[in-house]
Amino acid sequence: MIFRRILPLLLSAAFFIGCSPRGYVVSRVADAASSGGDAFARDDDPELVRDAVPFALKAMESLLAERPDHKGLLAALAKGFTQYAVAFVLQDAEEAADPALRGEGVDRARRLLLRAKGYGLRGLSAGRDGFAAKLSENPAGAAALAGPEDVPLLYWTAAAWSVAVARSTDDPALLADLPRCEALMRRALALDERYDGGAIHEYFVAFEGGRPGAMGGSPERARRHFERALALSGGNKVSPLVTYAETVSVRSQDRKGFLELLDRALTFDARGTAPEFRMANLVAQRRARWLKGRVDDLFLD
């Protein structure tokens, strides 16, 4: 998400669109919008980012209307809508005291996540006729068509889809999509386990640790993914600590381990350390505080 970098380009495009070849201008702006550095990732003010992200996303959607098969824009939109939905909309909903507001917020987050998933599938389908149908029939075979350049699309499509599934327990059709999410993420892991500081391994912490053994979950595999995620981030991301606490520690009813992991996350200097993960760490610390406040609800003793 690169609002600060692309804003001048968007304004320039608006001015020059009438006197320059439209396709050339849109193409240049689309390339810049989808390939620039993550200014938001280094920001230290989550509220400022929360307010700015929707404009950036709508600007990219406007560009996409002109370049509907631009894989860079599709990947950026899949990522941006997923991050916004999870970090802000869904977290706000889960913290809401009013059940009606909570339900409305979760429903909105799910819609945004499904929008992100749609953009991701469009990106993965670009240049691959019948990809979506094949993914439905043979998830592993379809995922195998993706190459190293598709890792961001694989990751953000599967991430958005998985969270939407997790928040749709009353929708059997969506629940049946979980094997497709897994296939996309396993392909991403095979192609680049280092992506985004071990983010794919962190996904599998939740995937393995959040399910009972009868449904294929494994705390041992979750632990291995957890350790690898920490190693790949150099200990500079706190979200693996929060994810492990929320899944494995809660499922095993390890109250002591749960609190120790959250305290580790909360004592990390999120603003002063690892600026490339600053916003992600601040968001993860918010969730850690919320989880810690619910400890008596999550554990029986």
C-alpha cells in the first residue's frame, strides 16, 4: 500500500489524461501504484493509516477499471483489502461490546475479504484460461501452474479466502473452499518460504494449530512453522507470537504459555525496531492486548 508515493502520480494522471495517450498514462501510473515501496508498513500511526487506506484502494480500483488484467494492481488490491479488513474492520468488530455492531462489522469484513479474494483469483487467472474452474476441481494441480512471480497473489488470495472461511461457519459452501486455500498457500510455501519475513509459515501456525487433530490439525507441525516464522523474521515480527498464543496455547489450554507469548509481543519495541514491520507489529500488539484482556474467557482455570 503506497498512498504517499502514488498520490502525486494520480494527480498528474488526472491533469495529463486529456493531452496524453490515455493508455500510456494509465499504464505508467498502474505500474507505479502496484510496485512501489510500502510507505504504510513503516508508519507509526495506525489511525492515520486506517483513514488513508480506503482512498488508496479506491484509487487503485479506478486504475484497474482501465487495466483490468494488470497483475500488479490485482495483487496490490488483494493485499490491501485483506490488510484493511483484518487489521481494522474485523478487529474493531471483535472488540465491539454491542452484539449488533459486532455482527455488522464481521459481515463487512467478510465482504471486503471476499473482494480481496476475487482480485487475487483474477490475478492468478490472468493468462491462464480456466484457472478458477481447475482450482475448484483440482486445487493442487491448479496451484502448481503458479510460478515464483505469483507468490504475492498466492499468499494474499489464500489469506483473504481463509479468514473469510473462518468467519463464515454458517456458510457450508464457503467452508468447502478451505482445501483450495490450503493448496494455494502450500504452493506459495514451496516457491518462497521467506516471503514477507516468514508470513507463509505463520499462516500454517494458525492452520495447523487452530484445528483439532480429528480435522487434521497438529500442534507439533504448528510449532515447527512457528519456529521457522520467527527465524525468517529474525525475531522482528511479533505476529507469530500472537498467532501461536491464540491458536495452539488456547486449544491446549496453556494459560501460562499464552500470557508469556503475549507479554513477549507487548514488550517488543514496535516503533523503534524493524521499521519494515512497524505497522504490522503495532497491529499485532493491539490484538495481543485484546486477547490478554479476554484471558478469563479463553481458559477454564
